Amino acid sequence: MTKTVQNVSKSGSTPGSSAAALPGEQLEYCITAVNRGSMDLMNYVITDNFPANTTYVPSSAKLTYDSSALSVAVISGGTGVSGTIPTLAIDKIGSLCFRVTVN
């Protein structure tokens, strides 16, 4: 799995392992999973917590797999997001992306 972050409030920003941001700016986090194994993975869960000093942007979480959108849930208590890929096939990619606003 890899995780990237991008400041989507600044033009020219590119995804990376960290991003500078000021209060009020939005960051987009993406977690990407690739099945490099020899068998399909069943009920593959991708979960991430919201960073400290940020507020989740409602309805911004998107879970995609093989060009299909899957459902994502905000974790009870509003601490993060989670989604399940029913079958993560060999050499296929699933991604969970969400946005937060810096407090």
C-alpha cells in the first residue's frame, strides 16, 4: 500500500508523501493497494484515520476498484474512513481517497 497527500487548494501541487498547508486549505489523501500476490484477496479493507488538526470534508471519500465506485463509511466517532473491496484480484488496484480541511 502507498499513501499520498496533495494540497488541492494550491494550483501546481502534486501528490507526495507530505504537503504544506495553511488553515482553511484542503488536503486530499489517497491510499492505493495493489494485489501483488498469487491469489485474489477477499473482503479487502482499506481504512485511514483523519490527521490531527483537520476536519473531514463531507462526502469527499471515494473508494474505487477496477473503474467502479464502491461505498465508503465514516468511522464511528468521525475519526476516519473505511471501505471494503469485495475481491481484490491479482495485479488489480484499489484506491481510497478523501479530503480534509486544515483547522
